[in-house]
Amino acid sequence: MRSYSSRKRILVTGGAGFLGSHLCERLIARGDSVLCVDNFFTGTKDNLAPLLTNPHFELVRHDVTFPLYVEVDEIYNLACPASPIHYQYDPVQTTKTSVHGAINMLGLAKRVKAKILQASTSEVYGDPKVHPQTEGYWGHVNPIGFRSCYDEGKRCAETLFFDYRRQHGLRIKVARIFNTYGPRMHPNDGRVVSNFIVQALAGEPITIYGEGSQTRSFCYVDDLIDGFLKLMDTPDDFTGPVNLGNPNEFTIRQLAEQVIKLTGSNSKLEFKPLPSDDPLQRQPDISLAKEKLDWAPSIRLEQGLVKTIDYFRKMLDSAVTGTL
Ligand code: NAD
Ligand code: UDP
């Protein structure tokens, strides 16, 4: 726990979402003072319920596409819908959130001399031609497709971060996050882990897009938040971008089979068309994170899935009994 004098004032944008709520919880637990701003597009107050009565936690409804005037020491910029169905719902707003949001938060960081961390994404590599992906790879991204609002928005945000550093000397950190899962994922956000678990628990068919041979590497949320905190604490001359993710790669079909096994479900596999621009493979090279952050994920997929299944089981049970 920090003492009164060392308590930092930390802004978390998108703090009511999946990753943001876990981050706020960890920052409060270690004794920091947290200001969470969110427009509640995909996040909810429920995700922050245990923090709402904490005197060191403040929640403000705010859209990061508009300027924000507050006094803080550090900023974690997470505001942006992350699941394809959510970011494709209003693609113009998605690009604005990434680009105008970055400009506003960088402007704030410049004014108050705060250190700022950007939640970037493995999507900056697009459908990669280099495998596993290292930070030096520039990517293979369609600039005009359905995923572009997200991919190009995040790429432009990275550009802005580096230009603010070169032009204004800002202290920046850029994390490229690979698929992360865990409790508090939105049950209807269409992401593969939440979809498969909810379908398995309901005994519905598990929807595999394509043949299920595409791969992803899944990181449990607690590991990812450790990486965020370590990255923010690196010396000022380390900016990233740095990959944060679990290098253990699985096919989507393997994930479906694992979820069926762990839930004890009778669900069958149902094959559906592959969405356009869906990356065929994705696996982070985390050598840089190991070297600079002394970080590597420690939670195996099976362990993380058990915790996530437990969360969704309770959520679905309370929805049935009306206690939700
Ligand atoms: P999420 O959708 O649960 O959280 C995003 C939060 O941002 C939500 O609370 C939402 O209401 C808020 N938000 C959206 N637009 C906003 C705006 N204009 N102003 C203020 N708040 C806004 O998603 P998540 O999985 O928690 O992702 C958090 C961040 O991490 C995102 O920036 C995402 O791109 C990045 N990321 C996540 C993953 C992952 O696997 N979870 C992977 C790569 C990158
Ligand atoms: N996917 C799937 N069934 C689903 C949801 C997703 O087969 O019900 C696939 C999707 O086509 C992609 C992978 O799972 O190949 C990961 O999808 P997600 O939306 O979770 O993340 P992203 O594609 O952004 O990595």
C-alpha cells in the first residue's frame, strides 16, 4: 500500500469495461487514487460495484472524443470498444474514439506532464505475414475493410503517441495487447471466449467461424494487468511498443473443444462463414516484454477458462433466479 504522500492520481479511460475495471481494482488495491472516465458504451457501473464506495475512487461519465480537464500523474488510455461487433456498430465513432480520444488524452498528458499508456492492439499487425509477431513488424492491414475503423484507428493513435513524444517530449508507453479474456467480459460482445462459454453453458451449438483452423493466443486478464503495471513503471526512455499476450497458440476449434470439456456441456459444433479480414493466425513474440518488463504470463488457458466459466455460470444463474 502507498503512503498518503506517495499516492498517485491515476486516470483510467474506458475504466468501466472489461480490462479497465480490473485495472482500476488493482490500482486501488495498491493504494492509488483512481479517476475512471467512461461513456458506458460497452462498459457498466456493475463492473465497478465494489469500488463505488471507496473514497479514493471516482467515476465520471465522459466521452474521450471531447476534451477533459483534470489533474493526474498517470493516464491509462483504454477507452475504445474492443469486440468486432461493438466496434463495427458505429465505425465512425470507433475511429473518433481512437484518434480524437488519443489527441485529447495526449493533450491532457502534455498540460499536466503526466505519463501516458496506450492500450493498443495486435490488430495493428492485421492479418500478419510474419509469425509470431514481433514489434518490428509493420503489419498487413486492409485500410478500407470492416475491421479498419478499429485497426487503423489504433495505428493512428500509436502514430500520435510517438509524434507527441518526438515533438513535445511526452513520457509515453504503448502496449500491443493480444486476445485477453476473463471475468467481466461482456456476455454478448461476440468475442470468441465469451461466446463459446455462454453457448456451452446454455447447451446451445458452439459457433465456429470458418473451419476453426485460424489461431489465437489467449492471455488471462490478471497476467495482462501485471504487464500494464510493469510497463507503466519502466524507465522513461522505454516507450514500447511492446507486445503483451500469452504466446501459447490454439486453433479456434481446440478452444471450442476445451470449453466443452471444462463445462461438461453437450453442445455440438456449428460451422458458420468466416467474417471478412479475420486474421488466420496470431501469436505474440514476447521477448521484448520479458527483457524490459521481466514479464511473462503465468496462467495456463485451462486455469483461466475455469475461472471465466465460473464467472459466467454465476452470472447466468443469477439471471435465471432474477438476482442479477
Ligand atoms: P471493453 O469494451 O470492455 O472496454 C472499453 C471501455 O471503453 C468500455 O467501458 C466503453 O464503455 C469505453 N468507451 C468506449 N468508447 C468510449 C468513449 N468514446 N469515451 C469513453 N469511454 C469509451 O473492452 P476491453 O476488452 O476492456 O478493452 C479495453 C482496451 O484494450 C481497448 O482500448 C481495446 O482496444 C484494448 N484491447 C483489448 C483487447 C482484449 O482482448 N480485451 C485486445 C487488444 C486491445
Ligand atoms: N470466432 C468464432 N466463433 C465465435 C466468435 C469468434 O469462431 O462465436 C472466431 C473469429 O472468427 C476469430 C476468433 O474466433 O477468428 C477470435 O475472434 P474474437 O472476435 O474473439 O477476436 P479477434 O478476431 O479480434 O481476434
